[in-house]
Amino acid sequence: MKVEIWSDVVCPFCYIGKRRFEQALQQFNNGNEVEVTFKSFQLDPTVEKGQYDDIHQMLASKYQVPYEQGKEMNAQMAKQAKEVGLEFNFDSVIPTNTEDAHRLSQFAKQEGKLYELMEELMKAYFTKGLDVGDHGILLDTADEVGLNRDEASNVLESGAYLSNVRRDQQEAGQIGVQGVPFFVFNEKYAVSGAQSTESFLEVLNKVYEEEKSKPQVQVLNKDSKTEYCDGDSC
């Protein structure tokens, strides 16, 4: 079974949804048969480093609410994160552009380190309060997951893999992604948002049973009917 996840490293629901999906995968009896990959998606491609004083101001600006209301919204998000074992330190979060982080993730995909890198980038942003738009931070994170630092540096400095990032985002538009996280199972079933662990497990079982009940050789057309599950997304 193939699972594609469109997400952004600065999307809180993406990190929460990732953890809930992982919990479902642990309960799924055939987890070793699931191939998981991430697709690039930028919540705001135009945001610049230093554009906002902090994440509370950014959220308040996005939803046109008072600063204190934005801060309370983040506090509620932190509570949701804690329920799945994640620590969100919003007071330390540094709003930034994620294009370079996504380019690095495309390189990590080629090197077989994509899943590990996405976890560490999200942790760096939400828990450690690091600027995931800074090349030094990105290279340190690349080191942590076993990527070659010199090669990663060449990727960041050269602008490599930008076309891959753009292609993922174009594909998202073609299949109707309006918010992330967005999970696609076997190019047929879609789940939008940070669904519950139980919901993810139900989908995993459904797709697996359908896959095993049909002939091994089967073409799954992207234009086939897709089922959507509403939920929390950015």
C-alpha cells in the first residue's frame, strides 16, 4: 500500500496528523506493507523571514483577529499536540519561508532519508524554536538524519530540486488539495486533515482489504472516484 502525505513543516496540524497516522500504523497488522512518502506543500510561499514578530502575530494577521486571540488559538493547538506526545513551544516558534526546507526534503527523498528529515524539521520548528529557513539550521538537521552535509549544502546554495517542489504543489492543485495535511492512499482514497488515530486505522484496513480482494495487477487511475474525510487542516 502506498500513502502520500502533502504537508508543510510549519503546519501544526501536519505534525499532529503525522503522529496520529503513525499511531494508527503501529496498530495496523500489515504496517510493514505500507510505503509512506511526503509531498511538498507551502502554506504561504510569500512569507519572509522577519515579516512577523512571532507566530501569534502571524496567526492573528492571517485570521484578522486580535493578538491575544491568536495566542489563545495557538495554546489550544499546543494542547492537541500534547495529547499525541508532541511538545509545541509557540512562544519560541520563528515564522519563516519553507521553500529551502522542502528542497532539502526532496534531496533527502533521493537519499532515502525523507521520513527522518521531515520529523526532525517539524521538531526543530515547533519544539526547539529553530529557524527552518536558515541554511545553517537545515544543514545541522541534515547531519542529524545522516545526510552528507557538503551535498546538502550544494543543494541549498544551488537552488536544486525547486522544480520537484513546484511539481508536488501543482499535483496538489490538480487533485483538489485545499488544506494540509492531505493523505492519499493508493492514489484512490483521500483523507484530509489531522484525523483521529481510529479514523486512519479504519482507512488503512479498508484500503488493505480492497487491495487484497482484487487481482495483483491493477491500474489505479488518478481520475477514479475519490472519497474525502473532513477534518482539521491548515
